[in-house]
Amino acid sequence: MTLATLNVVTAPQGRQAEDAHQEWWRGAVIYQVYPRSFSDSNGDGIGDLNGVTAHLEHIASLGVDGVWISPFYTSPMKDFGYDVADYCDVDPIFGSLADFDRLVEKAHGLGLKIIIDQVWSHTSDQHDWFKASRLDRTGPYSDWYVWADARADGSPPNNWQSVFGGPGWTWDARRGQYYMHNFLPEQPQLNGHNPAVQDALLAAGRFWLDRGVDGFRLDAINFSMHDPDLKDNPALPPGGKRTRPFDFQDKIHNQSHADIAPFLARVRALTDAYPGDRFTVAEVGGDHADREMAEYTADNRHLHSAYGFLYLYASRMVAELVRQGAAMWPGAEGEGWPSWTFSNHDAPRAISRWTEGRDPRALAEMLMLLLTSLRGNAFIYYGEELGLPQGEVPYDRLVDPEAIVNWPQTLGRDGARTPMPWSATAPFAGFSTVEPWLPVDPRHPAMAVETQDADPASMLNATRRILALRHAHPALKVGDMTVQSIEPVLVFTREGAGERLIAAFNLSHEDQSWTAPEGYSLIDAVNPGHLPGVLPPLGAVLMKQDG
């Protein structure tokens, strides 16, 4: 049987085909909102919670299960909300607690779960805890952060480096010691070993669970505990791209301590005490992410899921990545559940990283089918449903500290955070009535939601079609995954809940010979071409075994 002669099976629509007893999060599709960039409701050029609420119908129309909202807490915004000054309040630029409550209520009314970031490895230096900690070495908060004396020559206690460049230590004259920071100096490292710190963080989590949130994404959680002996990190072997001193070290002492997993068991116990399958997912980056993701989700008593940077930092999309990802989560007894994302607020958009001169529209649709065909949860970054490329931000408009420090060696994070285009004709693409905090890329208004919504052939409507498949076929949501081949065509099966599916993707730049197996009928095709036995570049098919 060839592609030209496949029978097409019409998939059942909506979520009626799902198992009502299955946890909502297992196999879920979750849409990430970066609130600064989603929609500005009050005309100050910065997106806010009311802007998110106003567009929840759009998110629900995609067919996603939930929404992950990046930080909106009180913050001086040195790292745009990932430097938290109050874990239990909303920063005024985003609105108020009442605005958040209305967002949750409306989302739940639309059948959407709400996931929020918890940034528990560090705070802002403006947090009351840090202000108290830096006063002296004997107060009640003195051990809430990582402090250390200088070496005899006045230099930092060890060789640890920060992600954003420079030493991972800053001198504080008031206390007469160095404090540790894995990121900006304005983001002092919490002492996660301290039981009082853990209790305070869990209390913050309880505050939001009581307000009705459905789960947490734990930001950079493998940075949350360090080696108390402050041993130097060893050097990595030569090789690889290195743009920061941080890249030269094997980060085994400034992060990734074995005591992180027991703390995550406490987090799981907290969420399990609430009804409704509250969900926890860890962000885990770094050289040892595979091992740490397994530890942080093991034995059904830690977190439910985790994701790393396998795809987020990949400069090319190749089938070997999919093989690696499947091998990381083989489905063994006691194993956690994977999550995957191709783009987010910390990485350049996948369309720009992986197009390599090919048609970006064709790539966008193929990637959406690939992401939602993988075993695990799928995280979709705002604008991916439109096929947005990385926004172009001139140097004089950069605001991200990482982008500024590493310019022009990396694309930076600002280009992934430019405003969401809602209208092709309204000022600033309908995001705001005034100049936004980041510029609107000139290419983006033509790709606006309003325009694509009215076009049956648009990427937006392709996204809706593809996500409907995810809900219609239990094997896509929770089935096993077996990689059959990676060259010249990526082929894998998804099997479970009484059905067997096969997916084939041509990730190359040339036509590839591929013949569909006998006994399968076509469910969906992306850029399939017209020649029997040939799958063109960026072509993909999804099929179901007959019977």
C-alpha cells in the first residue's frame, strides 16, 4: 500500500473518547503563556493577567488541557519575574490577586487547568527573607540563603560560576560575607537544605493551591540545593560551544544535591493532599538532566513529570533526538512521566532554529504533529499555534540580561518573548494600544490570530486539527512508544488502549522512499506529497492499524 492509496479514517472529535478515570495530566497538552507578552489590557505596553483572561477562549479553542502561566509575582523584574520578591502576591504590572482569581474561575469554566511557576531555587534580593538574612549572621533568617566567608586573599569561596556570566558569588559588605547566586546577583540562592526554608516554600505552594491552581512547574529545581562543603566544580573536557565561564565546568557541586529528591517528595505529598489530580512538573537542565529527571519523578512519590532541554537547545531537529528522548523514558516500573517542549521563554523559537532554508509553514505543521505524537505531555509555547518565527529585536531594544551579555553570540531570549499578534490591522498587532515592552516583529502581524482564524488552511486551524487527534486517540495520549527507524525516515509506533498507530516523519531536506505498511489507514498527513512511495521533506503521516 502506498500513500496514494491509503484509506482515510475520520477520527472521533473532542474528548469523548478519553478514559474518564485517567489522570487529566497524563498525556495532556499544556499551553504556555508568558504574561508580559500575551495581551496588554490596560495600555501600559506590558501584558497582564486580565489580558490572559480575555483570550482564554482562544486557548480553549486549540483543544489544550491546561495553561502554564510564567511568573506574575511581586518582583523588581531584573529577570522579568523569575526574581520573586513575594511568593504570595501579584505584581501590580500584572494586576491583583482578584484578577488572578477571575482568571482561574474562567479557565475552569472553559475546562482548562491552570499551572503556575514556582521559583524555589532563589528569590529576588528585594525579598524580605533576604533583607533580613543580610543584616547579620545570627538572626532568624541568617541561614535562609547560602553565605560563605571569603578566602584568605578576599576572593570568592570557590570557583562556582553563574549561568548569566561571572562568579556565582557576590560580596555583601553589611554581612561581611559572600552570598551565592546561580543566576543574577539580584537572585540570591536559597538554602534549600534548611527545613525552615522548605516549610516556607511549601506554605507558598499551599497558598496557591487553596486559590484553585491545578499544579506547579518547578523552575530550575535542580539548582535548589548545593554541596554544603562548597567544593570546587571540576573542569569539563575540552570541546563544545562555550560562551560563558559556566560552560567550562561540570556543575556537580553548586547544584544537583541528593537532598533535592526528598524535598520533592514533600512537594508531592502537599499536592496529593488536594483533590483533582494536582500536577507537578520539573524543569531540569544541565549535563546530568537525564539522571536527575528520573530521580525527581521516581516511585510515584516524587513529582509527576519533568522536562529537560533535549529539544530546546538543539540547533537542528534530527531523528536521533527523538530516539534519545524515547530511550530516556522507556516506561519502566516506577518511572515518572515525560514532558516535552520544542520552544519556550528560555530558548529561541524552534521554527527559526530548525527551518534551515525550508518552508517555515510546512515545518511548523510537521513539528506540531511530531510534538503531539511523542509519548508524554506536550507543552506548546504561545505563538507556536501560529507558526511564529523568532522575533527580531535590535540591540538597542534588548532587555534580557542574558541576551545583552551574550550578544551577538546567541539569539537570546528576547526574540522568543515578543508580543503575541492578535490582529493584522490594529496598532502593535492588537497586543497593546501603546509601544510594547518589546517590539512587534514586522513579520508577525500577517500571522495574527484574527487572520488565521478565518483561514481554513492556516497553521492555527492545523493546530486545532492535530490536537483533536491527540484527544481522539488514546494511544497518542498514553500509549507505549517504540522507535522503528530514524534514517532515512523517522518511524515510530504508539500502542495502547486497544489501538496501534504508526507515525512517519521525513526530517531531511530531500525526498525519501517510504511505503506505508499493509493493514493501516490514514488518520492525518502533513505535507504528504503526491508520488506513491515517496515522502517529501517535512512530510509526515499518522496511521491506525485496521481492525
